[in-house]
Amino acid sequence: MVKVGIIGLGFMGLTHLRAFQNHSKAKLVAVADQVQERLEGDLSGVFGNSMAPGERFDFSELNTYQDANDLINDPEVELVSICLPTSIHRELTVKALEQGKNVLCEKPMALSAEDLEAMLEANEKSSGKLMIAQCIRFWPDYRKAREIVHSQELGAVLGARFERRSCLPTWGGWLMNEELSGGMILDLSIHDIDYSQHLLGLPDYVRSTGHCDIKGGYDVYQAELNYGEASVYIEGGWIFPGEYPFSMAFEIMCEKGILSYHTALERPLTIFKADGSKEVPELLSGDGYSGEIDYFVDCINDGKEPELSPPEESALSVKLGHLLKLSREKRGIIQEVPEIWSE
């Protein structure tokens, strides 16, 4: 039984908490947050773009800390789940790895190349394991789509389109501060950037256009990741506060059919085949959050590295995000992907 401590009880901390509750192979033993009422189990004020509001929990048998360092130093904790602003991922991840802890760190991995390298170096030296919580790699529809693509049953990929939109993230306060979150491209669209790499590897070049005006209520873009004869197109956006609904979708065009998924249309993964028929494949149960946690707990128990979500690839996804931000700033100028990244 892997003993778990969660740092940060906001939107993603609540998501991790729900996934670890009653887990058959993990036990929550500690939580840390600066807000006292949350440490008392009252998460009713926590909300986000894609989940039900929080509820009350019984933390009476847990170790509770206002200082994240105290949780990291807790000898009972074996797995540290880091659900705090991206700007401090490096500091806490490195500290936990230096203590020999296993670390599940929320995406994006970090904001700067320096921070990424420091986390990777700490992981290399640590007896613990590091995985970045790239939940889309474990989302049943996305996971099955990649399995089908890699099986070649639909032939080669000819192109793909990914979409992810949300209302402006007013929860937490820090998300709209680009120095803390990296902005929409690194915080929200990183899911589709990372999945494109997971599906097809590193692109030859990227480019993007769009607009960012947080005070005006939006941060939006359209991107191309080029893979030679095939291109992946990504659209993403934070669009006005309040009622704008969260949605995610994809279409992957292959020689013998299209893989299609769309939450707003309530369409599960569906294969539209070249012969005119369609198929709805059987999927794993649960969601990406429970999937990533189940997988990482198994990796820890089995002494295996997290090959489905290695931190090196999460670092590359952040670098691709920065290239896309740069291209948007330069109104769509192509940004070549350095070959050294793949060495």
C-alpha cells in the first residue's frame, strides 16, 4: 500500500484527493494547504472548469500541514502529489526527490528550461520516481485512439485536429498570472500539445496565431504542428469568465477511417470507417485522473519507470508550448523544432 501526501487542496488537489480515496493500492496519509478550513476538511468552496464543486472530508486521521516542506519531510509519506502553481513545481519536486520520495507533479511540468532540467536531474539522482500528471494520456478515449493508431489497423495518419476550450479560470487566482501559470497555451492547451507528441513524436516545426488579452477576457490560439506530409492542428482558448462551457474534442484522419471524439456533442470515441460504417470501441473505465494515478501507483509497486508518461517527454511538451507562444507573438512565424531535443 503506497502512502500518499497531497500538497495543495485547490481544483487539482481535490481531483487527486477524489482519485486516491478508497484506492485499493494507495492510502492517503497527509495533506498540506495554507488555508486552515481546507485542512479541516472543508473543500466546499473549491471548484474548476470540469468537475463538481468540492465537499466536506474527514481529515481527522490524516497528518495535516500548512507548510508543504513539513509534508515532504513526513517519514510516513512515500508518494507526494504536487498540486500547486506551476511556478513552484521545481522547488517542491526537487526537495521531494532528494528525500527519496516518489512524485506525481501536476502539468505543466515547469515554466523554464532551467527548471525542467533541474527536475530531470533530481529524478536521475533520486531513488524515487517522477511522473507528470498528463491525464489526457490516460483518458480512456484518447488512450484507445493512440492504441488504434499505433496498431496501424486504420493505416497511416494523414492529419489530426484537437480542440480544448474553457471559460477564463478565475478560480485559484494564480492561473491568469502568466508568470505563475504560463498562460493558456502552457496550462490548458499543453494537454493537446503533449498528446500530439505522445501520438506522433516531435514535429518538424510549429506555428501559431491568436490573441491574448486577459483583461479583455480571452487567451486563444490556433496552431499547426507539422509532421512532414501530415499536420496536427490545435485550437485552444480561455474564453470569458462564467458560463462558457468546458469542452475537448479530436479528429484523427487515417487512410482507412477517422477517429472522432467530442464532449460537447456527447460523442464517445467513434471510428467512422472508409466503407461507410462506424464503430464505438470498448474503453477502459474511469477517467484520466484515476487512470494516471492507478498507473503510477502500479509503477511504484512494481519498481518500474512510468514509460507511458516519462518526465523527459513532459519537458519536451513545455518546450513545444514555448515555441508556439513565440510563434503567436510573431504572428505565425514558423518555429523549427531543434533536433537536439530528440537526441
